[in-house]
Amino acid sequence: MSDLIRSQVDGHHALSVVPDLSETLPAPIREGIARRRLVATGHPCPCGAAPIRLNRTHRRRIAAQRRTGTTTPVVRLAVVHEDDCPAADDVLNALATRHGLTPTRWT
Ligand SMILES: [Zn+2]
């Protein structure tokens, strides 16, 4: 399961999809998910991954979508964690395998 976290990114409403922080998950996986949730709420990860920011391409895409007026602007943003961070996809998948869980998409 996943949770939705509402926040602001550079003055725009943002909605982050993050894994559920289930009590039943092993502690190392919980740590990775907690780090993802930390960044989604505007805080840096202990590995140094910074909260999401919009770049020029994102801002242009949002402006173009607003001009058409057909929908709420949507851009997909990703946080890049260090390779050894428990929040990184590869680390989370390895941890899941080690604990007998099915690796998944950790969004
Ligand atoms: Zn990290």
C-alpha cells in the first residue's frame, strides 16, 4: 500500500506517493521508507538527497499545461538517493529479497 503526502514544491501544490510505513516491515526497510517520506515532506535525506525542486523544464511544462486550461498541471519528479542509501530503489529491493518479500516499485 501507499500513502499520499501533500506538500508544496516551489510554491506549487504537490502530491507525493510514498510506501506505507507498515509496522510489519523489517526495520531496514522501514528506515528506507521513512527516508523517502522525510524527503517528500520537504526535508533532506541523511544521504544528502535534497527535497524535490522544480527545474526550468518542469516550470515550462506547468505553464504550458495551464495555458491549455484542460487539466491541473502534472509533472513527475524523482528524488535521487545515494547508491548506498536505504531509500534507493536497488537497496530497498535487495532488502526486500533478503527478508523474503517481493521487490516492488517503491513509489
Ligand atoms: Zn537517501
